[in-house]
Amino acid sequence: MRKIGKPMLLISCLYLSLIFGQNQEKDTVIRENYHFSTKDYRDLEVSVTYGIGSLKILANKKTYDIDGKIEYNRSKLTPYVSFDSFGNTALLEIKIESTGLEDKNNFHFSIDDFKINRKIKKYENDMEFRLPTGTPTALNLDFGMGSAFLDLTKIKLTSLDIDCGLSDVDIVVNQRNRGRFDRLRLKSGLGDLNATGLGNLRARKLKLEVGLGSAIIDLRGKDIADMDGEINVGLGSLDLILPGDANIRIYVDDTFLSSVNIKGLREEEQDEWISPEWKTGRPNLKFDLNVGLGAVDVEVRD
């Protein structure tokens, strides 16, 4: 058996030291802070693409400021944050991309990297952004896997578009939206979507899609507006809570494999449900409900 001489042993130790040093450096958790001002702009468009991790979006105490922080493992992810403008519109774009993987467009994580409840175990990445309350804001969020908490109270929203992917997402709106809100789109994949106080957004249009996961959607609010909605449920489940102080009409398209239960409305005709009392002066809510193999429970509450 050939022996390793001292020079070769020294080189080998140095090589191993460099490897371990590089790995240790790559596994370092980085924290980056961001600050932008929207004071000189008429409105704001925010686009977030987040593949894996946890996310918080809240209202900023400062009227025209955006403050954010991202903590990430740079051996797995790299954030890209840009703040630009187009005319009088400020554009905030946030992307979290994979690094050091075979295909940079996909995340190659094994099942051992995650806990049973889909919380990230080994590659924990956290992002939090606080948005201004004085600038009308269009918010577009595209999640991959992880969890998100969105407290949109006091943010002057004009539209909200959320694709939850495999994530567990909680949305809270506790006060009446001060801006004109045109479109609300929510898409839930395999995760859990829970939203309360969405009536406070005063959305004119609603599009809700529930795939294999579950969703609890509460459309009540303090000063709701007229709304036309399209709701599609595939194999998942939906609990839909509607306000009692509104005129409601729901058209149901289901199959014999569907499960649809409606409380607080009366069946006017086959597959058409309306409020027991139709009163002038109340907001009118109209929904087209399409159910495949899933389950839907609709309840009217005060």
C-alpha cells in the first residue's frame, strides 16, 4: 500500500479545507434590507414571484414608504428586487430564484427537506415587505411552496391577484378599502387558503379557483359593493361565507359526484338560489358556482 507523503497530505488537507470552507460559506444565511419611496408616483404595481419559503405582507406605518427584508440561504436561492417606474406608476418586482441547481427554472428539493405540514425544514427562507398606505396599489403574488400571511388592512388596493400554488395562505382585511377596487382573483392549488374580510376590499369582480386543496373565503365586510363572481371548484373543498346584508343570487352547475350545501338562501328555480328577501338599497352579489368532484358549503351570516 502506497503511503501519502507530507507534501501530498498537506495539499489534501488544504483541498478539503477549501471545500468545507466553500460549503460553509455557501450555506450562510443572508439578510438583505430594502427601502423605496412612492411619494413621487401616482400609483404602485407590486409583483412577487416566490418559489419556496415564508412570506409576510403588511401595511407600512409610513404613508409613502416600502420597507422589506429577505433572509435566504444563498446556496439554494437568490432574490432579485427591482424598483422602477413607468410614467407616474412605480413598479416593484420581487423574484426569488433557485441557484446551484441542475435546472434554474425549477426547484429540486427532496421530500426530506420538508416537514409533514409543508413548512420548510432545511432551506428556510423568509421575506417580509410593508407596503405604503397612501399610494393606490395593484398587488400580484405568485407562490410556489411554503406559507404566507397577508394583512392587507389599510393598504389602498386597486386589484389583487394571488396564485397560491402549494402554499398555505392566510389573508386578512379588517377595514374598508379606501381605493376603487376592480378585480379580485384567487387561485388555490394543493394548499390551504383562508381569507377573512374580503368584502372590505369592495371588489367589483371576483374569480376564485380551488383545485385539490381547501379554501375558506369570507366575503363579509363593513361596506361591501356590488359584485359579480365566478367560482370554480375541482377536487378540493370550499367554505364560502356571504354577508347577510346583501341581495345574493347564485347559479350552481354541479354533477352527481359533487357535494353542494347552501344555507341562508332559498332555491328559486332548479340550480338557482337567491336571498329570502330582496331589498332595494342593498348591494347585489351574483355568483356562477361550478363544482366538479369537490365539496362546497355556502352560508349566509350577519
